[in-house]
Amino acid sequence: MINKRLLVKSLLSQNDENSFYDKKLKINLGSKEGKAKFLKHICALSNSNPKNNSYIVIGVEDEGNKIVGVDFFDDSKLQNLINAYLENPPRVSYENIHFPHLPNGKVVGLVTIMPNQALTSLRKNIWKYYGGSVFVREGSISLPKIFDIKIEDNNSALVTKIETHAENNIQLTLDGVVDFLGAHGDELVKKYQVFKEVFVLCWAGLEKRNKGRVYYSRVDIELINEQVKLFYSNLDEVEIQWDENAFIITEYVRLNIENQYRFFPLEEVKIIFKENGTYQMETELLFSPPEMDKKSLFHRLNANNALLKKMEKGISLSPSEQEDLYQIAPSYMLCYLNNLETAKEQLIRSQKLLRAQGESVYETFKDTQRILRKIKYN
């Protein structure tokens, strides 16, 4: 089993990006340009590595290879994006790799592109790239290729050597358990579970009880063998269950409906452990947007628009308006999910304004984007 933290370090130890590995400070899958550039690199790495894995490491500064991290990213629907835009798409995974020196919620993103013998190309136009375009890696650059396209195996031996050096051992696993338990405060429930005598999974969360059921917030779940963070949330309520074969996470989102907060099930994630030393994650979207009164929705929309105008003009906000900032993104999302199409444009417009109000306010925008992404790719 590969220790993904060691793998990231081994990749970064290469002299520079090359034909089987790329690094990025961040990626932006919220815009067409960001999606297009990401798909270009997936296409190029797949075509340049027909018989071995290739990788993109995210959260690393280009100069000096400094690991700065990125936000935890839920990749459950990333393959749907790949399949929608690429012909002969490779299988792609995105994993959140824990590094002890990074702040809570920050990880290193590791994209793994599995070998694909067929030629990969863009299926349809996106941004400035045309459908039918083929990309390959030349050194550290992903370039379009029009003629003389050959799929050659030049990297298998080197990548195999790197992956072998990153294999896990008992000491790394034990150290990982001790580090995880020590990194979470005494107010949190902290546990480890062993599955199939191979997999060691650690989790922590703040316990809450309601009507005989147990929920957790501030949940952190990590597969220690691979140093992969499987789940992280500072805000949402989570229900946790497990048996000898699987670990099941049900995530809820808190929404303000008619001035009353209610919890709605968002998604179930099931991690299934197998006897052959492998595991898989299955996700099921549970979220059904609450149907709301149109009059109430238009009131929310107009109130949000007025707040945005105030922020754009630099007008100071009252204490109650400061509190209302936390409802702007969720309210726009609810309006959009109830078929008020202009709300999505206003939600996008709000991004920079909410970011300027501080991290806790901006967190509400990121949460709405996460929910909308899950719905879209379902």
C-alpha cells in the first residue's frame, strides 16, 4: 500500500515537472477557463503515460517547492467532469493528503491519472480549446498536437521505482495514528478502527445528541495507511456508522428556512474495505432542495442584492447587516434551486465581496459551491 505523503515528497524531489508529473499552486474548477486548463493537463498526461500512473500535485509553490496546501476538496463527482469532456477518458482520482505542518483544513491535493492505452482528446469545445484537440507532455509543458501523434511508454520504470519507494510500513502507520490522536483536542471524540486486519482509519468529531441519535461536527477522517484525508468539515453535522466491512458517513447541511434553521441530508459516503487489500468509496446524493414560497424567495433575493450594492459602494454595514452576510450565499443558492435563475449570477458576483469580509463569511460561499457542484455532476 502506498503512503501518499511519501509519494508526494518523492514526486517533488524530481528536478522539475516532467512528462509524468505536474504541480500547481491551486486549480479552479468553478470557471470554464479553470476546467479547460485542468482537462488539458489530464489529457496530456494520459497521452504521455500509456502504461503508468501520472500525477498532478496541488498546493505547492512553483519556486522552491514550498508546500502551502489548499482547501479540502471533495472529488466524488470529478470523474463525471472528465467523462463529459474527454474522449477515451482515463480513470482519475483526487486525494487530500495530510501534512502535519499545514493548518486545519489545508491539505495537498494529489490527482492520479491511471494508464489508458487509447488516445485521449477533447470531446467538445471548452473555453478556447476546440473539440477534437489532442494534448501531450513535452518536458514540463502540456502542448496541443496536430500530427505525428505517437503514444510512447518512456516513464514506466521510473514511476514504478518512485511508487515502490513510497510504500507504507508499520512504523509509519503507528506514527500516523499517534499523530492523528494527538492533533485533536480533548473536547473531541477520537477513535481508530481497523478493517480487514489491514486498513487503519482514524476519526474525530465533536459529539452532539438529538432525539436519541448521535451527530458530530468538526469531523476529520483519515485513512492512516495512505495518509489520505477522506473527509473534513468544520461546519456540517455528520452521522457516522460502521460495520466489519464499511465505514459510512452521512452529511447534513444547515439551512435557514423561514427564519428557522433546519438540517437536510446532503450525501452519504460509504467506504467499503475488501479482503484483497483494496477499498472503494461509493457516494449517493441525498439532498432535495426545500420548496419555498416565491414571495419569500424574492424578498431574500432583493435583500441580498441590496447588501451587495452597499458592499460594492463601500458603505459601512450595521451589526444586523453584518450578521446577514452569513446568509447571502445560502439564500442565493436556495433561490437558484427554486428556479430563480438570476440568483446564480448574483451568487457568482458575491464571491469577491464575501471573500473581503473574512474567512468565516467566505466559508459560507465555499459551502454553497460544494453543494451545487455535487448536484450538478449528479
